[in-house]
Amino acid sequence: MRPSLKRPGWWVSASRNYVAPGRVFWLLQCAGWGSLAAIYLGRSIAVEDLRSSLIEASGVALSGLMVTLIWREALRAIRTHFARPVSFCIALGAGVVGGGFLWNALNCWALVPFSRTVDVSLDAQSLLGETWIRATVLLAWSLLYISIKAWADLELTRERAVRAELAAQTARLRALQSQLQPHFIFNSLNAISTLVGDGRSTEARSAISLLGDFLRRTITMRDTPEISVAEELEFVRLYLELVELRFGDRLQSRIDADPETLSLLMPCLLLQPLVENAVRHGLLPRDSVGTIEIRVAATPSGVMVSVEDDGIGLQRKPGFSGGIGLSNTATRLGDLYGSDAALTVEPRTGGGVRVEILLPRRMTQPSRLDLATCEEAL
């Protein structure tokens, strides 16, 4: 059983059934005082008859239950007004001693109607001894209550911290993702403007249609950090069609994906900036026809995605500090997967650049964040 943030002030069990904290408190109370009554019954039944033993055990348990209900409220006040450890320990000790005397008094009062069956007269020494025993039991109850309360508060704090971190991470991912869309739109509009300026109205109309399709897709995916490989490859296909409309035969592209990877998840718009970098910085500066290849292959532990071009290659030491291409990709991968993902950029054999991304195997979309707050658990 653990605290839950899904419903304010509620706990959730392993069976996914919600249990109110008040019910948890009473379940623990009944179990604890029932056990104590059984201990008293077993101790007294050896020297007394069964009826007297039952009466004494019931009196001890019921009076103890009443005392702990009163002591629960006093303990809350002590925790509020005595924050320092020393003063809290002193107040706690004084409280349990007073609670022991009160427990004795309530127990004797509860047994008065049964005075003919049960001997309720106690001398000073016996009364003092019973008081210390019950004060010890009350102290154990207090420590158990404080421990459960502290554990519940700690778990709820951790849960809130995790959810706050996930919320911040999701906001960061959306911000990074939103950087890509205006960048892509600007480049697409620039390409369409070039087509119109060259008098290629047919290609311009096709480019506008492709851009509209892209925008419709991005609107539906704007709140989705991850999409399927098939959907991501469709984004790349739209981009490559736009580029090919502008540059014609200067660009050739190939997309090769294992069928088993198409239903797996990957970050939305992960490939588009990598393909754009390959086209702009690798293929377009060369005079001859350039080729870009995109491969998605399954590995035993994840998915390997590669973007290769046969362009002019790396002109400077690779790093992740420039622009929104590789740096954006590296940041998004780190936020989404941590050390489970890897990004490498290296020269390609025969010229060009190869970018490889290793992603963890994920089949379903992670659950949405529920940022509901939780009231006091106990």
C-alpha cells in the first residue's frame, strides 16, 4: 500500500483499489488493539476464568482505543507547537505518561459495572506499574503513528517531486519541439518563394499542398513528445518531397525501415533537423547529385536510426553547441531517455557524414501527468 496523488488524500493498494486514509487508520487501530486484547486474554486466562479474562481484555483494549483517539489530536498539536527535537521529546514523554494515567482511569471506570466479576481495586504500587506499562504501549503507538505519518509524507513529497520534474521535462521537450516547427516552416516558405520566383508554379502549388499537410500533422502531434516510427518517417517524406521540388535532380533520397520497427515509438520531429542538416550542409554545397539515406533497424535492446549523406563531409569538429539541429536533438534525447539513448556523428566511409541514434524500445505512449495535489494522508 502506498500514498496516491490521483485522488486528494487517498491511498491506493496494490490491487488499484482506493482506500480513504480514515479507513486505513481504523483498520490499523482495530488490528493493533485486537492484537493487544488477545495478548491480555492469553495472559489472564491462565489464572482467571474465561468470562473475567474477556472482560479485562476488552476493557484494556477499548480504554486504550479511546485514549489513542484523544492522544492522536494531542500529538498533532505537539508536532505543530514543539518543532525542536528536544522540546518535542519532552512533550511526547510527558504526554505518554499522562496518557498512561488516563488509560488506567478509563480502564477502571469501564470495569466498574463488572466489579462483582472483575477485581478493579488496585493498590498504589500495582497502579503505578500498570501506568508505566500502558505509557510504554502508548509510546510505542505514538512512534508507530509518527513513523507511518512521516513515511506517507515522504512518499507524497517524492511523488510530487517526480511529477514536477516530469512536468518540467515535458514542458522543455515541447519547447524544443516547437523550435523546429517555425524553423521548418520558414525554410519551406523560402523554398516556395524560390519556386514562384523561378516561374515554377506547378511545383510551388505542390509545395504549398505538402506544407499544408505537414502543418496539419504537426498540429495533431503538438502535445505528443513521441510518435510511431511510421509517422516520423512520413514527416521526413514530406520534407524530402519539398526539398526535391525545389532542387530537382540534385537530390536523391532513400528510406529503409524494418517492418517490425514501424509501430515503435521515437521522438516527434527527430529526423527532420538531421535530414535538413545533411541537405543544407552536406549535399547542396557540392556540384553533383547527392544522396541521403535514412535507415531504421531493430536491435536486441532498442532501435538504431541512421541518417547518411555522401556530401562534402565534416568541415569542423562536431559539437552540439550550434543551432537547433544536433544540439536540439541531443537535448531532447537526454530529456526523454537519459543514458538509454545515444547520438553519434562521424565521417562516412567514402565521404559524407553518418548520424546514428540509438533509442530504447518503447511500444506504448507513457501515461499523461496527473498533477493533482494530495491532502494530509493520516
